[in-house]
Amino acid sequence: MLRKTFEAEIQQMKDEIILLGSMVEQNVLDAVKAMKDRNLEESQRVINRDKVINDKRFALENQVMIIIATQQPMAHDLRLLASLFEVISELERMGDYAKGIGIINVRMGDQPLLKPLVDIPRMAEKGADMLHRSLAAFVNEDVNTARLIPAEDDEVDALYDQVYRELMTYIMADPKNIERANWLLWVAHNLERFADRVTNICERTVFIVTGELSEINQMKDG
């Protein structure tokens, strides 16, 4: 009976993790779309929704602590609960990147974009897709998928490099473009960090199953 209760609580936590992840995914996509559309009202809604994400984070962390205290899990179960705690925290931080993009758009006010957004929306879509699949791998304890996803971060890094190079050409052409270039560079930076955190979720999936906590080799320099 106790085991059935524990398994039901774990399944509920996994369902809540997927829900929190979907909130973060949608908020980052909405943040970038709002910037692309110069929709300041939508950016403010993105900022406001971050509080909902934060509140959910603390509620879920509290629930994990209650399960650990009342069920006294060992081995695999304890690794799972510890990893749930970490992934919840990662998702909250990823939500902060979406909020940051919303704040940048609001601060820009009525300034026009320095250039049409092409690679930045691609970064957001790729990052959201990686997050979605990494959480599916996490709840299903799919080690093979978890080991493969981090390599896709190279695509996001390549897009970031492309954005950086392009913005530098605008600055060199006219130094007055620095401020507007910096706005977009910070957005791209947030999205690059967003995708980086997906790797942390994948590493936790491997840890749950194998008991080994180590960096997944992405064959990257540095």
C-alpha cells in the first residue's frame, strides 16, 4: 500500500514537471514573438506569467521535500526525487530567460528593431523543442535520448554566432546602432543559455538510471 502511494505521488510529480515545462516553453516562444511583433502588452504578460512559474516551482519543491521526509526513499527513488528537485530549479531559471526577453522588449519601448528577427526565433523554437523532448526523456527515464539531445545545442550556438556576427556588422557600419544591437544580443544570449540548461536536465536523467552524475560529452571545444 505504501509503495502504491509512493508511485502515485511520483507520477503526479512527473505530470507537474511536464506542465511546468510546457509553461516555460510557451513563455519563451511568446516572449520572442512579442519582440518580433513589437507587442509591449504581450511582453508584459510574459513578465507577469513568470510569477506563476516561480510559485509553481516553490510548490513543487515543497512537495518533493514532503515525499522525501515521509517515504524515506533509497537508491533509485532517492536519485529520482533529488533530480526532480534539480529539474524544477532548472525550469524556473529557464523561465527567467523568457522574462528577461520580455523586459528587454518593454525597455525598448517604441524603438524599432535594428533588423528583422530571423535567427532569434529559430533559437527560441529549437530551445523549446529540446526542452520538450528532454523532459519527456526525463519522466520516461530514457537514457539514450537524454544522451543525444545535448549535441543539438551546437545548432543553437551556431545561430547565436550568426546573430553576433550580423549585429557586429551593423555596429561597424554605424556606432549609433550599438544600443539597439545590444538589446538583440542580450535576447540571443538568453536563448543560448536557455538551451544550455537542457543539458543539465539530460544529465539528471542519466543519473537517475545509472547513478552516475557527469557531464554529457558534446564534443565541443572548451
